[in-house]
Amino acid sequence: KIVSSSLIRKYLQNGKLKAANKLLKRNWSIDGKVQKGKQLGKKIGFPTANININDYVLAKPGVYGVKVRKMNRSNYIIGIANLGYRPTFNERLMDSGELEKERGITILAKPASINWKNSRINIIDTPGHRDFAAEVERVLSMADGALLLIDSAEGVMPQTKFVLAKALKQGLKPIVVINKLDKSDQRANEVLDETFDLFVSLDANEDQLDFPVLYASGRSGWADFEVDGPRENLNPLLDKIVEHVKPAELDKSKPFAMLSTLLYADSFLGRSLVGRISQGTAKANQAIKAINLKGEKVDEGRLTKIFRYEGTKKVPIEVGEAGDIVVVAGLEKANVADTICDLEVSEPIEATPIDPPTMSITITVNTSPLAGTEGKKLTSTQIRDRLAQEAQNNVGITFTENEGNDSF
């Protein structure tokens, strides 16, 4: 069956990703030419892939929809929609949580990674709100540079000042990206003036004040150095990152050490810790320990699994080197801000301690005469289970029960 690219284009424009993916069969036409997906992939220099249509931002420029089938342990393209332009998507790739999509904000930091012109670029999407101050500081400790994203219509916001102050304090030299230029009320030139004033008010040094500026539309998938530039793709932004951000000089010969920056609870792997390897190399099944900010040992075990990010997905690896952002499993008590390291390391890596909770509440059985007359979550057990689950991932929450287990 031959499917026209115009129909796929229509689905993509309306954000119907699943429907578009179903149309990407082994044989279909692009601009009237019928070609097998694998042959087409070779033709445009993309013979294999492990991405799908949801990962379009991280695909090679010019390749916007890919369907993949696994054969003989290898991933083969079986369909590509090469539309010639970036379609408008309704999905946000990094804001994966339900609450994040609903409110349009980032709550938990998320890493990703892409390869660009012989360089690996690690990307970390950070929260921008003061409510997540400690997490922003810890996440920035993994970064060598920063993109300051500013809305072309709203301009500089209170959270812009907050995150920029943290980045400047870390000594980072940000690249300013004035985003959403496809808005009808965009005022990019005024926003640039506001941004420069903000840098000055935060006592940025001369190097930081000499920041590069790009104008972009993340939703449409383009970035340019001029407001009225050609608006073709994200190549100018990726090229500027490689040119402007200088990678840290890390020693691979020292014993392994990394700062635990993020925490994930995985039903299969157990407690998973994310961080950038500061020195040495990490190998699967290696004996490791966790030490806190005082240098006290809090846990000991083996690296049962090591993952690195490829796109937004976690891919298992055997060895992680200094500079890699990795996910490690094998420790049950280690927490965020602990140093995960080789057994011979005794000095912890400097980190921002976890902020204690600012509010404490006790939840108990509802004794009101109206109890159970409305709502869906009617028992304290359901709330308890949900909070216990949240406490596994969210280091800002401490969850305890009283002696009688009738309140928590």
C-alpha cells in the first residue's frame, strides 16, 4: 500500500503522532516516488536509527518522522517522512510528567544527549522556579554552559532573574535564546535590551556580558542569528553550542567519583542515581560506596547497571568516562548530594545540601459527618500510597508514619 506524504504531513501538522506513525509502512511515496524506507535511509545518510516520530527534535536535520523495526539485534528504518520543513507539534519532548504538561512548566530536571559534528552534547532541562532552588543549583553543577531561554513576547520574568543568577554564580557563560518568535506579539529587540540590563544588574563579568544571541521558535524547530533570518533548522544553535561552550578538563586516570544530582525510583532497577562523572571511569559490577557531604559512608555496594542518555532514552553501557552524565543502580541508601565513588576515595564532592521541607502536615482519618460523600480518593490509604511513591523520587518530601499507623 502506498501512502502519500501529504496525508502524513496533515497528521503531523495536527499533532496526531500515532496516526502518522501507523502510516509509515515499508513502502510509501515521498513526492510521488515509491522507495523502501531502508534504501531511502541510506540515500540521505541515515541507514539505521533508534528513534521514532515522537523524538523528531533529536533526529537528523531534514528527517522528521521515522519508524523503526528491530531485526537481527539492529534497528532499521522502515519509513521516513522527509517533509522539507519542521512540522508544528503539540507535544513537549522534555516535559514528560502529567503535571508538567498540564501547567507548562518543568518540575523535575531531565537529561538528554545528542551527537553533533563529532561532539556529544549533553542537554539538561532545568526547573525555572524558585520553588526548586536547590535542584537548579545541583543540576547546574553538571553543566559547562547554559542556554537562557526567554519568551519573545513576555520578556524577562522573575524566574529568568533567578536561574540566570544561579548560572552566573557558577561561572557559566550563557547563550541567550529569544524563543517563540512565531508569536504575533513578539518584541525580540526590546527583550534583548531587557536581557542585557538583567545581566548588568546581576554583576555579570565582561566575558558573561559578551553573550551570543539567537532567535528561535522551538515549536517550529528553527534558530537563527537574525530576527528575519532564513529560519531553516536548529543547526545555527547546535553549531554555536559546540563553538561557545568549552568542555571541562576532567582526569580519567583518577579513581571513579560522581556527584548524585537526581534521584529516580525504578520498579525494575530499584534506586537510580543520576550525575556527571567528575573523575575516573565507572565499570559495570564495580565495587562502590556513597559518602555524604561530611565524608561519612552512607552506603556500599556494586554498580549493577550503568546507563547513558541517547536522545531522551537510557541506553545501558559497560564503561562510563569522566564527563558522561550517567544513571547508576546498585545502592539502596544513597541520596541526592552524596558522592558515589570508588572505595579508595575519601573526599566528597562539594554540593548544595538538600533544602529541608518548609511545611509539615499531618494527614489522618476523616471524622467529618460528610466523609465519603464526594470525590474519588476517599481513603487515607490511597493518599498514603501516593505520598510514599512521590517520596521515592522527590527529595524535597519527607514521609513518616506515627506509631499507631493511623496518621502520617
